[in-house]
Amino acid sequence: MFPKIQQNDEWYKENASMITSFDVGVRKLLILGREVHVYYVTGLCDSAFIIEITKVLVQINDNEVEQAKLKDIIENRLIHQQVKPLRTLDEGMDTILSGLIFVLIDGEEVGFEVDVRMYPGRSPEEPDTEKVIRGARDGYTENIIINTALTRRRIRDGRLRFEIFKVGERSKLDVAIGYIDEIADPGLVEIIKKELTSIKVDGLPMADKSLEEYMVKQGFNPFPMVRYTERPDTAATHLLEGHVILITDTSPSVIITPTTFFHHLQHAEEYRQSPAVGTFIRWVRLLGILASIFLLPLWLLFVLEPQLLPPALQFIGPNEQTNIPTVIQIFLADLGVEFLRMAAIHTPTALATAMGLIAAALIGQIAIDVGLFVPEVILYVAVAAIGTFATPSYELAIANKMIRLMLLIGVAAFHTPGFVIVSTLYLIHLVSLKSLNTPYLWPFMPFNPNALLQIIIRPAVPSAKSRPSIVHPQDKDRQPAES
């Protein structure tokens, strides 16, 4: 930082685009005969705070006379709870472009960062993909400050840590690592910090998803290696288990690490009901997920090889004949449902009802009447689609759909051997996956009977006395030992 404020001003004009960018500005004040500059970005700052701070700084002229102590006077008069001295222009530029203000004093080699951020965004509201019948209606937003506050509101522990990093040479994306000290595995925390600091890229405009690809090296593996949630209560629950969360600015989704395949099968609704009801909901959901993967391939296998069916199930199979092979009908109907899903995402709300009517007419009754599909194909494709929508994790649902298509191709090409081979490869692939050194199929492989029982049956909260061993928590006990 230059001692002459005009040199600093010229540096910011050149490097922070103060001349060409209308929203990057400076308010120049004259206090006790010395220039004081306040740098800001319009739209990211709370103007009311800046006006109040400016008023207080100007009043120094009326109440103080000692010019030599101007730096200390200004530091004391910056009326905000977060004031931090900075000594480099680069740090100051990052501060300005992040929505804070930077105060420079002529003749001083230190400036002051004041956090007056007010990012544009929405208020906390219930996430669309994680709704519950009973429970909290607040959800994460695109503001990292609000998200950390929503989490800390549920865990009022001084050992809850939020360490912030800036990722991206140009984007300077704020990423906060959240964990509970004395519970989370220090080795896991260090691995995540190392992965974050090793990211060398100009920017991560897609925020958490781009960050995930750097963290877990996913490649072309379709299965999600981290869990996303927009619910603060879900994130708080995992923090208390010993997980580490990643909160990225501009994204309403929080990353939970490490996770296994079975983490993606759980939903907050199971824990907002009694253990018996929660267990029932879990079993129904698991049944739907299994149906989304195996129902269509098994039905096609029985159509191609009806001799596999016992006499009591001989009714399974198409009762009508068409000129289009059954396997082609299945692919057309399955891809048609996928077209509908994509269209629903891009269709404005006002037109969604009309699109639903058109889809029901074209892919439903009319397609059957003209002989394009037999009714049984529509039935089983619809059940598989419902199972896909019942999957709590959107990423896992899409991965399961890809596996279903591969099973259909295997059955169509090789019948029973094809089904067995693709199913075996599917299982081997899941067994080989690791998320941040965590086996993906734990507790099924490696086998842990107690943990597997808690996945099959939703346990009562008082009975959950220990944390999951897979995250290697330092404090294994969730409840104090009885004396």
C-alpha cells in the first residue's frame, strides 16, 4: 500500500475498473486537513450503513483537532461490529468487490475493512425438493451469511467452526467449511481444506456443483459423491454426527461430506414422524427406488422369456400385440417421461397445466389407441417414473435412471445373462466407489450390522447414543454416560 492516497486511488482506478465500471465508486472526504477515501460497490453494500459511517467521519472535523492521531480516531469512529485493518491493496480490492467498504487515509499504510454487505437475494423459505408435513419452513438462500446464521441458530455451541476461503482467481467465491471441533475428524477437515486450497481456476460460477467436481474427482461416475441439502435442520443433524459441510456463496444448497449411498435415501420427513411411521415411510421409499431401477428390466425379461414365470404369474406380459417390439415401446415411453421432466423444468408456471394435459393425451390414451404402446408398457413405465420421483436425492434419481436404461439394453441384447451381468457390474461399481476415503456402500460393504439396522429401521432419537463410525468422530457418544 502506498503512503500517498492519490497513488492508491490510481491503482484502484486501473485494477478495480473504477473508471469504466459505474458501480465501483469512491467517496472522498476531507477530515482534519487529510484526505479519507471510502471505496464501495453499489448494489452489494447497505447504503444506510455507509451514510451513517460517513456522517460520523465528517463530524470528526467538529470534535477533534489532533491530526497526528487521525488513524486511531477514525478506527474508533467506524461504528460497526466488524472492522479489520488491511495492509495491501490486493486485500482491499477483494474486500471492495466482495461488498464490503474499504477506508483509506492519506499518509497511512493501513486501511480499514468494514463489513456493510447487503447481498441481493430472497428470504429463507421452505425448499421445493425437501418439503415436510411438519417441521421448519426455513431453508438456505443464496447468501452465505444467512446460511451460516441459520445453521448456528440450531447448534449454539462455541465449538461450531465456520472457516472461510476464497476460491477462484477471478471469481473469489466465498466457501465456508463448517464442522464441530472435538467431534469432526481432524484428518477429514484437513483433506477438505487441502482440496479447497489446491483449486486453481479462474472462477466457479456454478458454485457448489463445480466445487464438488474438484473435491471428489467424480469424472463420468453418475452417482452423487456428496449430499446436497437446502434444509438447515438436515445440515445441523449431520454436523452433530461428525460430518463436515461446505457452504458456498450464491448457492442455496449446502454440501455434506462424507456421504454414502444410503445417505441419499433418507429424507427429513422420516424424522418428523414417530419411529414406526418413519420406518414405514422409509420402507415404501426404498421399494419405490428399487422399482425405479429393476421393475422395467424384470418385466421386459419376463416378456422375452415367459418360461421364467411360475404358473401363478403367467398373466404378466402384454395382452395385446402391436407392430412395434416391446423393447422399443419401453425405450420410447421411458424417454418420453424424461422429455416431460425436462419440459416441466423449462415451462413457465402459467403453462404447466396445459403441458400436463397435452402430455397425458399424447403419451397416454391416444398413444395406446393408435397402437404405438400397449397399456402394460405405460403402466410399468409410470410406476418406474413414480419411483424415480420418490427418490429424495435428485442426483441419485438420474443416476438410477441411467442404470435402468443399461439394464434394459442388457436384457434386450442378452436376456437373462444380460440382466445378471449388468446387475453385477452395477454392484461392483458401487462397491469400488469412495467419497473422501469413505466406502460408498457402508454399512452394507464393509458390513456393519448395527449401522445397517439403523438404515432399515428408523431408530428413536433417545436410542441413538453413538455417532456413525464411518465419519471417525472424536467424540463417539451422542449422550453423556449415565452416572
